[in-house]
Amino acid sequence: MTVLNISIKVVSNNIFILFLGVTHQLKKIYSIGSLGFRHKNKKIFDVFNLLLNNCLVYLVTKKILIYQLKLDGLSFLKIKLIKKI
């Protein structure tokens, strides 16, 4: 089993999910843009569920455990929306 840190970073029009090693070296990155959504098609919270599903499939297929989860750039409102999803 591999152990990774996950960092979710929210910017104005995108969400990045970073998979980092225990010593914080970058292993993999997912974003809404990497799923093929561009410009106005990137409705952040509409496709966030799809982004999470892709990340979960990666974690399960590679048998990865989460050591630490870090949330960057989230306001209280965005946290409530993410919990809802």
C-alpha cells in the first residue's frame, strides 16, 4: 500500500487535486481542465463530483491510502457546497 497526502486547491475558476508523497513531492495532479472542460464549460461545482470520482478511481485502482488531506482557498460557503456533494 502506498500512502499519499492530498491537497485540494480552489482558485477562482478551477479546482486542483494534488497527490503528494509523504515528503511533499508531486505524484499526480487532477483539475477540471484536465477532464476536458474549458472556459465557460467549467462550472466548478457542477463538475466537482466528476473530478472527485476520477480521483477516487485512481486511489482505489492504485491501492493508495490517504495520510493527510489539506484544503486551500476554501471559504465557508464553498466548504458547505463540497460537503453537500
